[in-house]
Amino acid sequence: MTLSPVMPDVSAQRQSDRKVPAAPTRTWFSVAPHLQPRHVGDRAPWGVVHAGISGLGTTACGISRTTWFVFWHLPFDGRKPESCRPCALRLAELSRRVAD
């Protein structure tokens, strides 16, 4: 792209004016390979529920979730019995790192 001689280049200035959050926050959603059949109301996972984040192709425990269902309305809760234990442990480890 060629810049017009009349228009000054302010791209570097725009970049430095942006405010960057000190610590980015992430919301881990529930993801599962199966959708509960004949569920009334909001969609619900069936079987083991893993932790996934938008833009990441794997779960917190490292399993590929490319074709899995994402339950945006259900934040991952590692205390539930159907939650993946390695995902829950990984999120606990990440939260400890942020706290330190």
C-alpha cells in the first residue's frame, strides 16, 4: 500500500495510543464432544465436559476440540463430577500463576 503524500502516516502513533490491559482475562467455556440428546431448553453437554477458550483449538488438558460442541452459556466448573480432572487441575495451576 502506498501512502498519499498529502496524508501523513500515523500508524505508529495509533499503535502507541492503544491501551493494553495489564493482565488479560480469559473465560473458559464448557466444551464436549457430545450434545445431550432430546434436551429441552439450552443445549447441554453429554459425558465428560472439558475447558475450552475461544480461538484455541485444544482443551485445557491438551485434547483437540476442533469438531466439538461449545457451550458459550456454560462457564467451565471444575468442581462438577462430569468435569475433566486434568482440565480442572490445569486451570487451578494457571490461576495460581496469575495470583503469584
